[in-house]
Amino acid sequence: MGDVELTSSVNIGDAEVEIYDVLGVKRADLTVTLSKDAPALFSLPDAAGIYYLRIHSIAGVRSMSAVVAK
């Protein structure tokens, strides 16, 4: 539906989340707080498609993908 829930097993604090569409166009840039076992919630763009998330934090950089189906 476009909602994303990020969880962490440790307290990380603020993390920068970049959201790119399948063509590599940056669609959003936001900051979330990642705390142990407390989900950080945010929404992906409204358009259906594949999105790539790049998460920058003190723990490093992680990449993952998500699919929005409407």
C-alpha cells in the first residue's frame, strides 16, 4: 500500500533515508529515528512501482527495495 516500517535490533538514533524509483530518480529524502524494537513508519510515493531505499546511519549504509502495488 506504500507504507514502510523499519525496525532495528539496536538503538541507532537518526538515520537518513533516500528513496529512489526504478529509474534512479530520487523521490524523497527524510530522517527517521531508529530505536530498538520501535518501528519507524513512513510512506513511499503514491505511484505503484519498485522503490529502492538507501539508509545512512552511524551503523553504516544499507540498501533495500520495496514494491508498491495499488
